[in-house]
Amino acid sequence: MASTGFSLAARLRAGKTVTSGWCSLPYPIVAELVAREGFDSVTLDGQHGLWDAASLVTGIAAVRQAGAAAIVRIAVADNGGVSRALDFGADAVIAPMINTEADARAFAAAAKFPPGGERSWGPHRATMLAGYADAAAYLREGNDLTMSFAMIETRAALDNVEAIAAVNGIDALFLGPADLSIALSNGAKLDPMGKEIDEAIVRMLKAAAKAGKLVGAFCPTPARAKEFAARGVRLLAIPGDIAWIRAGAGAALKALES
């Protein structure tokens, strides 16, 4: 049985490029608005954003019912939150600070049902949103319906990128350019658009290609997203609700005062 709405996994695995609007504010109506503006997916940030379990339940539903895919970035080392986000109906989970093969294995175990992992059973909201009346069908197909993105954002993660990409159950790598720039400069600078990040995305793309996996990235600007897309990055996450509100408010005030 096919899931309803936009299928993130199917489109990415078919080699398509997918956009994602980044949402930090824990308001489902904001996430829905972003989805209805035409983004293929919306990322709800549970790490640095303000989303909690209650808001994720309604936020994921709002995004999916608007016809887009819902992605959740969990908190650091929150493997319990992986299956919880998927149970709520998330199409994908982004896990930050995946620095080693062991980190990747623990993340993958939480994201995938046996035999590919150890995800606990309980996708009651997910099956509703995906249109599965037959729970057994979701068990058979759930691992292919959802995706796990391992964030590469430290020197250790970059050093281990091939081993991370090769882990069964990791579907894709995801670039965290701000933290990676801090790590690679030993805390000297915040430069998500720097040369070191260009070199890192090349390493990530090579590692992913070798493992038959995909690459996504947080893209500070639309122009950066276009650059990454040309290189083969397939999930392009664009910030974000806070920036958009500030820009709109600033533009309105400037127009009023001019």
C-alpha cells in the first residue's frame, strides 16, 4: 500500500533533488504554511529549535496533511527520540553529532525495524498518516518508507565518514556546516561557507557514493543550495522560519519608514 502525500524516500532514491524548509519555532501552523508554499519537505528542529514531543505530533501531521514530507532533527544522542519521531509519522530523522561508526550503528538500530535494526513497535500515528490499515504491511515496508540521516559536523565525523556511510541502516549523510567549520578551525571561526566546508562536502559525496548512499546538507543560502545540488547533494535544507519572519518584518518596517 502506497503512503499518501509526498514520498521523501521514493523521490530521493529515484535520484531526485528535494527541498526542505527549516523550522525552529514549535508552531504547527508555521510548518504547515512552509509546506503549502511549495517546499517538498519541512524539517522540524528538535535540537536547537523549540519543538517538543507534543508540538512534533501536531507539527508532523500538519506538514504531511499539507502534502509535504516531515523531517525531524532530534537532540544529540537521543536515540529514544528517533523511533518516537518515526512513530509520530516523520518521514525521516536527522541525528546530530554522529561521530563514529558506533554512533551510526546505534542511530540505525533505533531507526529500523528488525532485521535491519531494533526499532520498537508502536507506529500508531505513522500508520494513520501513511494510510496503512494493515499494520503488518507497515512492518514489511516501514524501513523503506523512512530515512535516517547521519550528521557530519565534527573533525572525528569527517575522519570516520566512510565507516559511517557504510553502516547498514544509515540511508544518508547530512552536512552540518556551522559546527563543522567551528570544529575544523579548532573553535577559531564560524564559517559555514568556507573552503574547508567545500572540501568536506566532496569527501562526504565520495563516501556516500562508495556506500550507495545519499547526501543532504543544511544550506545557509539558496545560492549555496544550488551549488550543492550541482555537486550531487540531494536534500537541500534552507533556513528558516525565524530568519524569514525577521526579514519580512524588517522589510515592512523599512518600507514604512522610507
